[in-house]
Amino acid sequence: MVSLKGAEVSAKIQTEVERQLEELGGYVPTLAIVRVGEKPDDLSYERGALSRMKKYGLGAVSYAYPQDISMEEFREEFRRINEDEEVDGILLLKPLPPQLDEKEIERMIDPVKDLDGISPENIARVFSGDETGFAPCTAEAVVRILKGYGVSMEGKRAVIVGRSPVVGRPLAMLFLKEHATVTVCHTRTRELERVCREAEILVAAAGNPRMIGADHVREGAVAVDVGINVDENGKLCGDMDFEAVAGKASMVTPVPGGVGAVTTSVLAEHLVRAAAMRRA
């Protein structure tokens, strides 16, 4: 079994980011991370993103707001960040609390600063196969890590467990672009284990700790774990039971150290692209 660690893929992305930075002539792009509340997975992602930006020589600022912030106040805060000329890209950590209208914020965000592909314009580009916009970083990271390890998606049966607009759905479009045959599963999928066993490439992106076990995995499949969860012991874990899945799969991404590491590298790459677009 091969462990699909993200470090090697991230290193290749870093080389490309450094090349793109040289083309900016010394300009340092700045990322704004917008977080509401103190959810452990949000805090983990934020720490990883801040660390990655620093490592790549990029700027990053966190904007943290209380869980009970009103829509009116958050709208004004987000507008200020969105219109700040010193901010080249924005990462909005979702989901937002129920009193905040996510759809309104998604419509507000400048598509050029929308590094995680949440604006209607970028979503449309992903679904139409237009590469000029930004795909969600995690979905793109899955494709990048597979390519980085030489895993062809063409003609393969790919099964995605999870249909969120930030991972499952856009990833399905990215897989289709790579000529895979895609099935998207969710909580109402009948005979989930059987459907998953049909996959040559199995992706878990449901946000449910260790929900995917050995019975879900086809012998020799490539298993990609997108989940970032905190278990009852306060440790990070994925949506797959790593030990159980590793016993059957030919390749598995670890958590942490797998897709998440590549996700923050893709975010950095998107930031540099956004800065170049804004300065063109």
C-alpha cells in the first residue's frame, strides 16, 4: 500500500508559486482569512493556511468574528475586506452560523478574489470546464494529488461520498474533465457499501469521522480521504478508517498529511494567480 502524502505534491506547487512570484516583480500578495466562531476544524485549516502562506513568502491576515455576529454587521465587515485594495484573495471558512446568509455573501465576493470558488461566477466556470476561474481548493487538491502520484483518472470509475458545493459537486466536474465516470453518493444513497466497492477511485468527503471502512473498498482501489475531523480524543482524523482501508486499497491518503497539505498549497497558488490578474 502506498501512502499518498501531500508533501511531495506541495513541493512541486511551491516551485511553481515561486516562479509566478518572480513575475510579480517583488510584489507580495495578501490573503484574508475570514472566520466566524471557533470550530476546531476551521481553526486547524486556518493554522495550516497561515503556515503555508508564510512558508511561500506570501502575506496573510485573519479576520475572526464571534459566533453570534449579526448579518448586518458581518455584511459590512465582509464588504470592507472585499473592497480592500491591499487584499488580493479571500478565504471564507464555511459553513457560517445560521443567522448569516451564506448565499448573499457568496454573491458579494469579488470573483477575482474568490480563491475557493464560492462565487456564482466561479462555480459556473467550474461546471462549464472554464479554467479561467478558481475551483474550490480542496476539490482541486484531490486531482492534483492523484496526478502527482501518476494516477490516471481517464476511463476510471470514481465514487465520491459527499455532495457538498465545496468538495463533492465541483470534484465531480473536475473528474469528468479528466474523463472519469463519476458517481456521487450522499446520506440517502441506497446500498452505499456496494456502490463504493465499485470504485477504482474512492473519495470520502462527507465530514463523518471514519465512516468509510474496509467493507466500502474494492481490492486495489485508490482511496482519497478529504475529511478533517476531530475525534473524541481531540485528535485529527479523516472520513476513512485508515488502517481498515489501507488493508485493501493500493493507495490511501493519510489524515493529517494528505489532501489537506495540498489544499493549502493550491490556495497559495490561487492567491498568486489572483494577484497577477488584479495587477494585469
